[in-house]
Amino acid sequence: MAKGVKVAVVSTVFAVMVGGAGYGAYNFVSAMSDDGSGGVGEAKRSGPPTADEIAKTSKDFFAAWEKGDAASAAAFTNNNTAAEVLLAAYGADAHIGDVRITPGKTTGATVPYSVKATVSYDGKSKPLAYQSKLTVVRGVTTGKALVDWQPSLVYPKLQRDDRLVTGESANPAIEAVARDGSVLTKEKYPSLGPVLDALREKYGAEAGGTPGIELVIKHPDQTPDTSLLTLSEGKAGKLETTISATAQAAAEKAVKLYDQSSVVAVKPSTGEVLAVANNRTDAFNAAFEGTKAPGSTMKIITAAMLIDNGVTSMNGPAPCPPDAVWQGQTFKNLTGMQPNEGASLANSFMRSCNTAFIKLIDEKPLTDESLTLEAQNRFGIGEDWKTGIVSFDGKVPTVSGPDRAANAIGQGQVQMNPLNMASVTATAITGDFRQPYLVSPKLDDRELATAKGLPYNTASQLKQMMRLTATQGTATKAMAGLGGDIGAKTGSAEVDGQQVSNSWFTGFRNDMAAAAMTEEGGHGGDAAGPIVAAVLRAAG
């Protein structure tokens, strides 16, 4: 969505809205004389507000709001300053008038209500209707019954420091199309909403459209505006993306299996992003911007480091003891894993043995910097990716002490997201790092990140170990039933403050690589695994 609507913003002046107040006239001077709740000299009350207080306070607040008197309405709240600014902008910046508020049935101290109003700008008008709710509380200082101020009172999607603004869009609308030419819409692909907003912000002008007039939520950070109502349509510009409609549909359906889940699919032979989907309680694009420890999916990079530095090979030794001590910290395997002192790297990889990798990172010529260099130089991690929208390109910092060992198994200070791990898998199975992208770099002449990739011998071994993991190891259950050339790696990442680990899974099928993360989803194969497998089924 366009980042910014072209209007003059007035934060403290409230335009008197047309139509009068549905609750009739009211003496707002007396209301404001003592923190917005009654006459001076009343004894300070305590305890929860009474039913009469709740009814009167909400009625008076609604009446002032309807009339367009921001100062008086704000005086009935427990945050006068913040309330007045947002209520003033409701009329002056958002150009919302003819306000009618209808309260619903009160439950306790909570009053639901519906709002009907009109948005008018530059000769264009449209009705606006929505529902919200407020809660009446006892003022701490005054003892008055006051509306507990929240931005969502004004509009349910408003959060702290958000503003409602109506005006000409800073960027024209876009018609984003998939690789087959079909149109990508928020209605058909709901989780693509933030992505489509970001694409409009970045490419609205380049796509050749003309701006319309909209009511939007302006956010305080770099988040694109959220469009609420279009008063007049501009001309949408056509924007070609790399999305596969088939893969995107599968991704949308798959993430709904588990809350707080994200998935990305890429085409290893080109780096094109085929799908991106999120199922979250917020609008955060965790699939592209997440910064979470990836758990044992990180062992793809660690295994590559071991092979590239001659420490071991796929069929070389990687003993899996019950525990491993690194500089005073003891690391263990998942509960139930049988130790195997004679294990090969392939066996420890496909079973996801932590201790095998901890033991090997102390071998020469490895240093504190080795894992960082492997991630950066071979897999392009941290190399300033330019995908077409905001994205995080991973982080594998150089560390010493216990975190060096933790980093090797995807804990410690390593940070990744599904985009990063899908790319890691793509590099692992092709040997070439091709920076993922959502929009062709030819559109805006941006320069994609580069890395030297992997030696053929290393990539061959990684691909084979991932195949074994998908057919004989920890990913077998999730990948069951998938035909073609398949491979995978599971991961679970423990997070401070969480009782259940985050679930990670990455895999490939033919020329598609995908990765998913489910917060508090447990083991990799439990939640993220089925999501990735569902998306990979869309691979040709």
C-alpha cells in the first residue's frame, strides 16, 4: 500500500462535523471542569463504576464525538491528551463527518457500539460503517467514571501512534499478477495483503498507474499504509511478480493448519519466490522479515562448513554421544535419541544429532569465524538481499564461548526466517546462491546480492543427506507420499520464555525449495513439516 497519503496533516484542530449529535445538546463546559465526569465538589468515589456511571459516561463521550468536539470527548477519557489528538484528526485529517453512534448491549463495564459516518474529500463522498467497543473505568486520581482510552475506540484496527488520513494516494494502486498472468488479490490470497501493500509502496509509480483517493491508516514506522475505504479509484498499474498462483494457493491453505506460521517457496534454478504466506495475529511478514533462531535446519550450513574445511564428509565420522561439553556448557540431544559413537555425518545429519556437530566444530582448521564465513560466502547470508520488498537476509555472527557451539545447531545468536532457509536449501542442492526475489530486478535496475556458492562435491553430499533425511530420517513422516526428487531437514529452536520450541522445516521437491516456521509448534516435523510438504506438492 502507498506509504503516505498526500494531505496536509492537522493534529490538534478538529473540524466540526456536519449533522449534530445524536444524543442531543450537552453542557460540555461543566463536563470538562473536573476531569470529564461531573461537577466540582463531589466526594471521590472508589470501586468499579456503577451501571448508571457506565451508561452516562459512554453516552456523554458518544455525544461529544458525534458533535465533533474533540476536547470535550477527550475529557471523558483517562488519557485526555492522546484522545484529543486522535479524535481531532478523525475530522480534520480523515475528513469523517455525519457521525452517528449506536450503543449495543452493555456487558459489565464494556459498551459495544456501531458507527455510521461519511468520508468526504475533494467532492467525493462515501459512507463508512464499523463496530468497536469501549470500557469504562474508575479514574485513579479523580475517582470519576472515565472511558479507558485506546486508539481502537476510534477505529478497531488503530494501534498506538496510528492515524486516520484521507487524501490522494502517494502511490497509485497496482494490479499484481502471478507468473501465469492471473491477478493476485487480498481477497483470493489473504496473507498476501501486507506483501501487496509493500509492492504498491515500492512500485506503484513504476507500474504506470494513477493515484486515487483513499481513507487509510498511517503507521508510525515503515509499515505501508492500510487502506480502509476508496473514495475514487485511480488507474492500477500492472506489476509482474514471480509468484506461482498454484504454489501460493497451497501456501495460503497450509499456514492455516497452525497459528503463528509462515512459509516461503523459491525456485532453486532462478531464485524466484514462488509463494509467501503468513498466518499470524498481526500483519507482520515473518516469512520475509522474521529474526528467529532456526534450530537444526542450520545444520545444512554447519555440515557444509565441515565438508568444505575437510573436517569430515558425508560418509566420514561424526560420532553421536549422549552429550557434549563445549567450554563449560553441556549440550544434549532430543529426548529418546539413541547415541551412536560410530555414526557418519549422514547418519547424524538425518537423525539431527546435536552432539555430533558440537564435537566436530572444535576440529582444526575451524575457528570462531568459520561458520560466519560459510554462511556469508557460500550461502549469501547477510549480503544485503534486495527481494523487491523489505526483507531480512539472515545473521550468523562470529562468536566465541558457548554461543559458538549453539550457533552450529541453530541456537545462540543465529537469526533466520523462512525466506533465508528456503534459499539455504536452494543453494545446498544446486551449489549456486541465487538471491531470492519477488519482482524482477530489471524493473528498477537493482543489483542482487551475490555469493560464490558451494563446490560441486559439497552440494552433492548435502543434497544426498537431505534426501536421506526425507526418506529415512526425522523428516520421513512429513514428506511421506511426495514423489519426485525430495529432501528435507527438520529443526526445533528453544526460545527463552516459551514452554514449547519453535518448529522449523525446510525441504525440496524437484525445482522447488520451501521452508516454514511455526512459533511454539514443537518439533520440526510436527507443525512446520506438514506446511512445507503441502506447498511442495504444488511443485511440478
